[in-house]
Amino acid sequence: MIDEDMPVRSQGGARLTAALALAIAAWTGFAHAQRRPPAPPNFDAFYELGPDSLIRRGVPKGTVKGPVALPSRVYPGVAHDYWVYVPA
């Protein structure tokens, strides 16, 4: 049912709204594309070596043996490298 007394809305308002929505969508997409990827975490900022981790005179040094390839029995054709610390 159409009311004859109601004024007809112009299409200009709808076009303006659509153009504004399109501009906002384009701008947010552009701003999102300009963001830099996040920096990798810096684990040194969270963990500090204590005095037991420092090299001291008169304390014998151990050695690191490796890499040694360890073939997987679960996944054929896959080998993992590992290292072993041998204390002095």
C-alpha cells in the first residue's frame, strides 16, 4: 500500500551512503595492507644468563658432539639431527 502523502526519498542519499561505505572499505583494506608484519619475539629480553652460565677460569670445558643423524622408525625417510654435550 502506497501512501500518497508521504514524500518520495531521493536516490542521492542512498548513493552517498553507498559511496561512503565503499570509501571506508577501500581505506581500511589499504591501511591493513600497509601494516608491517609483527617482529619475531626477542627471547633474550625475557631470559638472562646467570653467573653459573658464564665461562670461568680453572673450570674444565665440555665438548659438543654432533650433529648426528637419527633416522625415524615412525616416519620412514625422515632423519633428525641431534647434538650431545659431553662434560669434561
